[in-house]
Amino acid sequence: MVNRGRATGEYSMQTVHRLITDRISPKGARIYEAGGGSASYVPQSILTNAHVTVVDIDRDQLQRNKYADVAVLGDIQTQAFPRDSFDLVVCYNVIEHLDSPDKAIRRFYDALAPGGLLFIAAPNPKSFSGWVTKITPHWFHVRYYRHVLGYKHAGQPGAVPFPTVFHRIVSPPTLIEFCSALGFNVLYFLEYKGMIYENMAQRRPVLGKLLNLTVQAANALVLWQKDLRNGDYHIVLEKPLVPSNNL
């Protein structure tokens, strides 16, 4: 199911959770959270009884994790697991930080059992916020998180924001094409309005109005062919029961 309608991140997450709970057993699920750090985006009904492996390159994030059965300090681009190790792989807001996300996704495919799911969430580099992120330095992102969003520890070890790479594969059309060629089936895809607009409106109302006017002007320039406010996306992929020819 590919969905391109307007929606919020909350609506999309609820849809993803329903999809996961419909397909993954609530007892004994084997879950791999790639770059999981200290927060989980797995439905609680499944997480409670699952065996969870978390791999993260950030020691501080990993030390704050309280639910992992196995916690590995490592790089998901090189971390390999035996075939058929997991029923669900979750990679939430991670691939935009990787130099080689394609390598990580290949390893996800190999580690998944047939019928297993891969849930990826990421910012959309083709959106207005994605464009701003690409052209501004990391110190600017740190100041935005600290002074606009109110994250007092922004930029400190283990704290957001992390440096953004935006490899070409992070763009949704390219990601879908790559994953399909690898052998995945696309079950769900949705671009949704980024939280930047709500956060800005709440914390800096004047800047929030200016931001909305700016993006509306940008939408007009592209003749409303796409909504540039859709700064984030969710995608759920399935490894088929019948093996395909991998790249």
C-alpha cells in the first residue's frame, strides 16, 4: 500500500503500528533496532514480549537504553547478523546520518526472515526543511535545537541533533527503487508534514508565520506539484516469502 495523502506523523505512526501488529506475532518476536539508541518506535504490545537487539554507534545513547536484551556498540553499515535472525527491523531517523545507507539496508534484508518487515523513518531531503538542512552547517542545526526548540543539551555527546549526510538514497523515490530492486515489497509509504512547523508555531509564533508564508511561496513556485511541508516520511517494506534475485 502506497499512500500519498496528507496526514500527520501521529496518524502515520498509528497506521504503521497497526500494520506491524497485524503481521508480527506479539509473543517472541525477534526485533532489531538499527541505530535504536534509547528510544523505541515498536508497538508496546509487541515490544513487551519481544527479544530486542539494539545496535548504535553512540555509546551515550546506548547506555541510556533500558529495554534491549542485546545492546551492541557498533555501526549498522557494517554490523552483520546471520540470515533469518529477525522478524522486524526498525531504522528510525537514522539513514539520513549514514555515509552508506545502502550497505545498511542490504544487511537488514539479509538479516530478516522471509515475511519479515523493515520500518524506516527519515526526513525528506526533497522537502523545504530538507533543503534548509542540506545547505546549512551543523552548528546552525545545534543552535536551532537549543534556542528555538528548547533542547538545552543539544549538540552535547549523545544528544540531538546529529550530523546529517543525506546520501542520495534517502530521497523517497530513490529509496523505494533501491529497496524494490533488492527484493523488498513496499507495503506502506507516506510523506507527512514535519514537526518543525508545529514546534515553530508554538515556540516562536512570529517565526512560525514567516516560515509558513515562505513554504507557501515555495509551493507556488513548483506549481503545487508537491507539498514542500512534507518534511518526513515512513515506509514499511516486506521481505517476500519466496526469495528474489538480490542485487
